[in-house]
Amino acid sequence: MPSALPSRRRGTLPVLALGSYLLRQKMTHAASRLTAEGVSIKQVANELGFRDVFDFSRMFRRVMGMQPSRFARLRDKV
């Protein structure tokens, strides 16, 4: 019986890592979309399946370290 608990832990950890990886990939894609001319934050949020811009902005900031609006402004300066 003791071996069942560690196997469940081993099975759970890669799923969490996979979820983090997929979220980072999604936000990296969002960043590249935000650098495109004429693409709004709302469009990117909808394309990626977020309920609203607020949820997308919160997740983008958590993963990328800045708000999507700031990221898009940096695009305009380059």
C-alpha cells in the first residue's frame, strides 16, 4: 500500500508541469499576436479562449511579467 501514494504523486507532478508549459506557450503566442499591427488585446483574448480581457490580462501579467497593454506599447516604440 505505501507504494500507491508515491506513484500518484509522480503521476500528478508532470500534469502540473504540462499545464504550466501550455500556459507559457499560450502567453508567448499572445505576445507575438500583440506585436502584430492592428490587433487589439480583446481580439487576442478571444482568440485564445479567455472569458474576458480582465482574465487574459491577469494571466498575461502573471506569466510574462507585464500587462498586455504595456507590452503592446513597447511594440509601438520599437
